[in-house]
Amino acid sequence: MVPYVPHTLFDEIIKTYKLRSDADLSRMIGVSPANISRFRYGRRPIRASTILAIHDATNWPIRRIKELID
């Protein structure tokens, strides 16, 4: 089983919204910078509440968000 890698999702959000860093990303979606780091390095799975926060901030379909995580 291949572990999920949220890099693609986070990198796509940063690129699309022209953010400068993970700190900007964390402010945009309302998640602490420490949690963004934990998600990126696989120390914490992305939960449904975070997916919904990303959806609310980007208005991207949940399906697209999940595809970018996997």
C-alpha cells in the first residue's frame, strides 16, 4: 500500500493562488503551520475537516481535492 502524499494538493493550491509559502497556505485554509508540516511529511493524515476547510477556501470539488491527495 502506497501512503498518501499531500504534496501535490498543497503545491497546487500554492501555485493556483500564488501563495509564497506553507505559512500562507495555513492562513488561507485555517490550519496551523505545524499541521501543514505534519501533513506534508506523513506524520498526520488529512482528515475530513481539513478537506472541507480546503474546499471552503478554494471552492474546489471534494473529488478533485481527494484526487490530488492520492
